[in-house]
Amino acid sequence: MTALNATPKHKILITGATGQVARPIAESLAADHEVWAIGRFGDAQAEEALRAQGIRTWHWDMSRDTLDGLPNDFTHVLHSAVQRGEDGDFDTVIETNTAATGRLMAHCRTARAFIYLSSGALYARKTLDHLYAETDAINGVASWLPAYPVVKIACEGVVRAFSAAFGLPSVIARLNVAYGGYGHGGMPVLLYRQMLAGKPIPVPLEGQHWASPIHTDDLVRQLPRLWEAASSPALVMNWGGDEPVGIQDCLEYIAALTGTPARFERSTVTRETCAFDNTRRRALLGDCTVHWKEGIRRTLEVHFPGAVRAAATA
């Protein structure tokens, strides 16, 4: 297919474009392509900020709205919107997410590439330091947000089916911990806020969780190549950073940067993360450019100006 950064302009549809991952992607593409963002836009300021970047917006509540009236000639689609199911209503949240994904793929069945943003939360847990590959078993168990991985598994099934039925080149991208200067900043920022509040952070009874954090700069840079890798049947790919990082190690690094102590509390209920085997991603998209320590420092400087001590950056 034509490379995304080549002429002519492409017509790109993005859901969840006010979020941590999709917003910087949408804004980066808007300079050279026709970008549409669809969603509820409960935050009017966020919608206006997208429009200020030349992005067209269209209101869509994925829990009840059809896509009637939306153009259907998009060349590329990124579907990152999700209802996470915080209220524990499995049936409703599965219906909402799977139906919306199916409607979107049917509406955009002539696109050159469709990306569904999934999650590493769906992997069946092994040892804390296991590097999960795309071929590892999945089971949808997460104590911190039980419905979320189940939704992702269900939607991956929809993407596989519609990709095959329509011949729509697709990618199921299982995202790891995304972070950076946009949105809420990602898990490092959320945990640093707990550190500032003096709250202990729950960790496993033994050892620590690991992750493959990926900076939004790398997500933005790799996204066009990910569209180029789309296939039918759908390609499944882990999307995380190059280095496995221990969560406690990450927070101790933040403590060293800021002087804010990190307190840990051993618990049976923690926010589980996992580290990826990135062999497939590196073969398709290449290496990342932002080392996790550099990325954490830059993220803190954006969200907490003055928090990073000068001595820590020397």
C-alpha cells in the first residue's frame, strides 16, 4: 500500500481521539492528512482543541448511536475508544464495545487498514517477570478492573471475524503502559500523584510487577508503519517499549528524580501489568527511540513543572 507519509493525502478516522494515546496521533497526522475524530466529546474544550488542529469532529455515542451520516470513504482507521466497565456490568459493556466495533468495521469496510487498540491485560498470568508473546494464552482475569480484559477479548474476536469477512486489512495492537505529556500522562503520573499524597502503592506479596512502557512519541512515530503492516486475517501484535521495567524500580527512579518518597504496601490486590516479548513489533516497526528513564523525566517535567530536581538531571 501507499506509505502514509507520501502523497496523496489520506482520509483518517480516529475514535477516542481525546485520550492518552489517540490524541497525539490525531494531531500529528492532521498536518498532512484529513483527520476525523468521532466520540461523545463530553469535554467541549477537548473537542475545540482538536478542531484548532484542523481535525474534523463528529458526535458518536458508541453505546447507542449508529454511524448514519458519517462518510464511509476513510482510507485508515484507528479504533481506540473503549467503555471499560468500571461498574462491573459485564453484559452491557460487552454489548456496547463489540457492537460499536462491528458497526465501525462494517461502515469502513473499504478502508486500506484498520487498527483496533487492545491491551496486554488479557494475557493469562504467568511469573511476574515473564515476557508475554502474542502466542501466549489469554484468560481475561484482572482483579483491578474485571470487565476490561473480557471486553478486549470479545472485541478482538469481532475484529478477527470482520477482517476475514470483509477482507479488511487489520491489526489488533495489544498496548502496554502508554505514557507521556498528553492527557493524564499515563501510569507513571497517576502513581506519582499517589506518592505526592503520601499513599502507599499496592505491590505483590513477593517481587514486583513488570511492564514495557512506551512513550507517546514512539506511538506516534510507529503508527503509520503499523497501518502498513495490516493484513487479513488480522495481524496480532504487542505494542510496548523496548525495555522491561519493574514498577517498583520505576517509582524508585521517580523518587530519585523528585525527592518524593515512594511507599509500598504488599497486597493480594494490585494493578497488574506485564512485560512484552517485542520480537514481532521490532521486526515490523523497528526499535523505540525514547528510553524509559528519559521518557519518565520528560513526562514529569510536563505534568509537574519544577518537580524534577536540577541535581537529578545533571
